[in-house]
Amino acid sequence: MEEYSDKVKDHYMNPRNTGIIENASGEGTVGNPVCGDIMTIYIDVDENEVLTDVKFSTFGCGAAIATSSMITEMAVGMTVDEAYNITRNDVAEELDGLPPIKMHCSNLAADALQAAIDNYRYRKENGEI
Ligand code: FES
């Protein structure tokens, strides 16, 4: 059995930024084809294209919770373009590593954030926000 880093355990036990954002600038939901778990990320974006709030809710495992919690902290304060480029490896690195068998779980966080940004861009282009 591979050990989780202290940071992973901390974010799992005390997840940051859980919940939903009412009237969010964008939201994205993805499913993990490997395990069937589901993740939604909500973002608020200001007039300078900076993420001011990011929240997540998930039916995911502990690693999914930890990676989502981590990515919300990383993304706040970034521009949407910067946040779009966060990879699952960036998140895993920031958590001081994930067991290889759990790397697929970190796809959920990175993919859901990208989906939320796609949704934000679509809504902006269509004058919805
Ligand atoms: Fe499903 Fe980790 S086992 S997200």
C-alpha cells in the first residue's frame, strides 16, 4: 500500500473551497471514465479575467477530494488562461506526489476546471454574463 503525503492527507481531511457558487461565472462537470466518479467546479471571474473564487463538489474518492481542494487554492488569483493550463501533474506536484494508481483521480480536478472555464468563455461570447 502506497503512502499519501501529509499534504494529501491534510487536503482530504480539511478540504478547502467545497460547495457551490450561486450564479457562478462558469461551471463544469466531468466524470472519471476509470471509476465513474463525478466532479463539478464553479468559478467566479472578475473584469480582468482573474479567478476570484473557485469551489468544488464531488462524488469522488479521497484523492479526488484532495486534488480538487488543492486546485481551487492554486487557481484563485490566476487569470483564466493561466488556470486553464494547470495540469494534473502540476496538482500532484503541489501535493508532494500521488501514488501512481491514484493519478487518474487528479484528472477530475483539472478537467472540471477546464470545463468550467470553457463554460465561462462560452457564456461570455454569447452575452450571457
Ligand atoms: Fe474515482 Fe479517485 S477513484 S476519482
